[in-house]
Amino acid sequence: MRLAMWYNLDVYKLTEMLLPGFLRKNRIKAFAKSLLTPVKDTYRQWLENRRQNLYKLDHTGQVYSLRNVLNDRFDPYYRRIEIHNGNRFTRAYIYTHSEQMPVYLGSIFLHQRTDYADTGVDFIVKVPWFLLSINNYEMKSLIDFYKQDVKRYKIENL
């Protein structure tokens, strides 16, 4: 049994029901339907907007939810977009002679500024290169919509 919701509306059927019995001729019904076509189009747009808003409310900035949103939008068939924790490298400092610290630094790897623990990103979005080149700004705006304001991210090739 299908439940009747308050937003389910058949504009043409309602028009026919509201016409008096003596005016329910085919020509008058067709004329009334032609007048209500913009109302039907507006109602269809409202339903689509409602569906999109409910989708936005169902998803959050949590990792699994954000990953699902990105895959639904940009890679619905293969779902290759992944989200990983940000890199948390510690900084290696070079000391001056007056600080009397060891000069030998061992093996030092150079990292980007966003890869360190104190100034780095909180999560990394891994995306196939062809999706990144096509939808970069749209992807950033979608991530910005769902993520928390204090979280920082970086988009990289998969």
C-alpha cells in the first residue's frame, strides 16, 4: 500500500475534480490543463529540489559519508575516490654551532608544507587523474560544503 504524502499532488486530476460537473467536457478539461502546465512544471522543480535537499541532509562530513557523496557525484560506476588521513611527519631542524646540538642529521626527506603535523592537512582526497582535471573546482566546492570548517584537506592523484 502506497502512503499518500502531503506533497504528492496530481495537478491535472485536482483540476478535473474541482471543475463543476456540467463543465467537465473534453475541451474545457484540455483548456484547464493547458493553463496549469506552468504549475505542473513548478511542482516538478519543487520535487527535484526537495530530493536534492534531503540528499544533502542525509550526508555529513564524516569520512564514509563524504566519500560516498564524492563517488556518487564524480565516479558512480567504479567508485575509486578515496579519503585518507593527512601525513603527520615531524620536522627535522638544523641547529647552529652555538646551540651545541649534533650536526649529523641522517637521511632527511623533503616534504611539502602541508605534510607536517603542526601545519599539515587533516585528510587527503585521492582522485583518479582524469576526474581531477575535469571537475577540480566543483569537487573542491562539494568538499567545502560537507567538511567541517576547521578541517584542512588536499586533493591528490590516485
